[in-house]
Amino acid sequence: MWSSTRFRWLAVPVVVVMSLATACGGDDVSSEDTSTTIEVPDETATVPPTDAQPSTTLVEDYPCSLFDLDELGTILGNDLDMGDGVTNNVSEDNVEYVGQECSWSSSTGEGNELRVQVSEADDFPSGSVDCPPTIGDSTPVSGVGTSAEWNVSAATELEVGTLRVCAPDAFIIVVVDGPVGEDHQTMAVEIADLTLTALA
């Protein structure tokens, strides 16, 4: 079979001969165009550039995407940066599970900061929520989940409060750290409620 390059080369003399015959006063040639056009793909053709721009929409990691950033800032009393998600493989008191975690930093570097870890039924080997035992020096908290406990580690100016919530469909850990003297427990309970509502 002839290549497309050879076929184009053969077509050139035909056009030249017809042109000479006409120029030399040969027989009249009908003005009707009886030529056949054969299109040969051009392997050197390039795709023209498009005006399409890459998407700049930011999609937050799970479980960061469960929350409204402004709503969290209102609860904590200060603006937060966009959350950063990570997956943790946890082994705690012979209970193994996967924790999907999101952490938010204060936009100004001051005020309260937040970390939320969510573990649903699929994150436990048994396929059902298996909440780890309570930790020492914890205070029971009512009104959120099936059971909950609050633990505080305080320093001179800052404290870290941890709320652990066990519910039928999820085990949630909410950690709020910020200046001593603020009601971090109330903040954590409200955020835990938001989490359970978002998961429902």
C-alpha cells in the first residue's frame, strides 16, 4: 500500500500537465470541476489551545467537610483557617479503630483551636461502633450521645479540653485548646452535637 506521503507527491505532476495544456492552447477543457479530493490526515497537526481554566474550587477533606467554618468560628469565638484532614490508625486499650480527623487553627494565631476525630461503624474491625473505655480523671457529661466524658489538661495560660462521645453510630473525640478561663466544655459539647447531626 502506498503511504500518504507518496500519494501527495504523485498528485503534483497531474496538476502541472493540465495547466500546461491549457496554456498552450490545447483542446478546450470543460470548466466543470471533475477532480476528486482525497483528504490525507496531517500527522503534524496540533490541537489548538483552549480557554478552559483549571477549577479553583477547594474541596475540604473529610470530616472537615461536615462543618461550616463560620459556624465553628462563632462557637469558638474566633476565626479559623480551613481545616486539614488526616486518617489515624488507633489502638487504645486493646480497641483498634480508624479515626478520621480534622484540625483547625486560629486565623490570627491566638484564641481557640479545634480538632475533631470521627469513627463510624465501618472504622471498627467488627463493623459496629466499639467505644474504648473511659480515660482517667474524666468527668461524665450528659446530654450528648449515649455517654460522654470530659478531660482537661491545663497549663498556666492555656488548657486542652477533650470530649469523648460514644453514640450508636459513631465514636467522636472533640479537642478544644485555648486560653484558660473560657468554657471549652460547652464549646466541645456544641461541636459534638453538630457532628452527630451531620452524620445522621
